[in-house]
Amino acid sequence: MPELPEVETVVRDLRPLLAGRTIVGVRQSKHKLRRPWLATWNANATGARVEAVRRRGKWILIDLVSREPEASDPTLRVHLGMSGQFTVVPASEPEANHVHVVFALDDGNELRLRDPRRFGSAEFLPDRVALEAEMNADLGPEPFNLGAEYFRRAVRGTARNLKAVLLDQSIVAGVGNIYADEALFRAKLHPGRAGKRVKTAECDALREAVEAVLTRAIESRGSTIRDYVGGSGLRGGFQNEHAVYGKTGEPCPACGTAITCARYAGRASHYCPLCQPSKSKVVRSKVVKSKT
Ligand SMILES: [Zn+2]
């Protein structure tokens, strides 16, 4: 599933290809995405110009200027779900299977959302101010702006385990299974440790590890596990740098001990039992449910 580095890579790839372009038409397949694109939105989006391309958590936000000057500022909001690909290609390029929404652009290119598993979505949201308020109610801060005090309170104020804390989008936006495991390894913390039992210095190390892992992953254009590609169709490279994620039974890059996999917060969690000791009784914690 694309997480923050993959979504950020798509946004950075799309930005120069979309900035200033006008949408001249929209078409969709008959298959429904998780949040279906409504046919009535075709007319709303057509004629609108792209003002900005940005990311919030795992969401792609394309701010539009409506062709009606008195209309509110709309935004296209896209989620890549499990297998979404959001790319700009020449309109003449044959359409692949599983392309569900296509935005034709005024320069002869098309912005295509392809999603074989259809957990992704594209929505036309007419009121950007309302959208911001709704998203900020669901999402915590971006991981690059986490205050030390904020993060210590969030971690040490819960009996849930560290894996659950990192996956909770209302605490920190954009981290998913891959980068949670990699950050916990970097900070030498067991995924099952209860937040309230973690020391201040360990909280700080985890916050720094989240930032460092995500920064490095963005530099490598994210991780391609199955379908993921950036906005220009290129695959990621960070999968080659994973220390623990997907490495069950392989030697820890730090100490050589076999990497273990166990379920914490309902998700397969990969860790080194020597570098990331449990210290005290671990907690499993429930699956983290999130609208995002
Ligand atoms: Zn190790």
C-alpha cells in the first residue's frame, strides 16, 4: 500500500506536469472505486485549471481554479488505496486495464488513475476550506513537523503499543506498515512495547527515526512492493534498502540475528529480537481503524 514517501513521489512527479494545465474532459470506467467518482463531477471538473498539487498524509490534493469566477475553490482528492497508479501520459498511449478515471488535459496529455484492486478513490470536492477542516479533524501533523513534546505525550499517554501509535493517522499522518517497521528498527524499539512504558529519550529517538526513514525513502522515490509507480511511471527504489520489512528469517543488517514477524496492532510486524528487545510484557493492541 502506498504510504507517505510513495504519495509524495507521485505529487512531486505530477506537479510540473499538471501546474497551470486545464482539464478539458473527464471519463470514467463502469467499475466503482471505494469512493466512487460521480458522473455529475465530470462537468464540474471540466474547464478547471490546476493551481497546485500537494499531499496531506496519504492523500493527493490537486487544487483547482474553477472556470466560474464566483464559484468556491474546488480540490480533486485522490487516494491510491492498495494498488493505485496516478500518472500523466500522452492521450495517444493505449489505455491499460483497470484505468478507472481519466482527466484529459489541454496539452494533449491525460492524467489517468489506474487501480486494479479498486481500494483507491478520486473525488471532486467543491469547497477547499471545508475539505481542509474535515481532513485536519481526522489527521494528525505531518511527520516532519512533529514537536518533541507533542510526540512524547502521544506515545506515553497510551497503553497501546508503538506499532499502533505509528499507524494511527490521527497521531501522525502518512505512516503505514512499511515505514512503521523500519522506523522502529532504526530506533531499536520493539513494536509491541506499550507506549506508556517508553522512556522520553526513546520517544525522541522514535520521532527522529520516523523522520529519517521517510526522508531517505522519499529520496529513493518510495518502495515498490507490487504495483506502485510514481507520477511519471517510474518504480521506487527504497524496497532495496528495507532493513526489516518483508525480511522474515533473513539476517538483521546490524547483528545478523534472524528477523522475526509477529502481529501487532493487527498488522504483520517485522523486527530484530536482539536489537529491538521487548524489555517488559508486550501488548498486541487492536487493529488501527482509520478513514484515511
Ligand atoms: Zn539485530
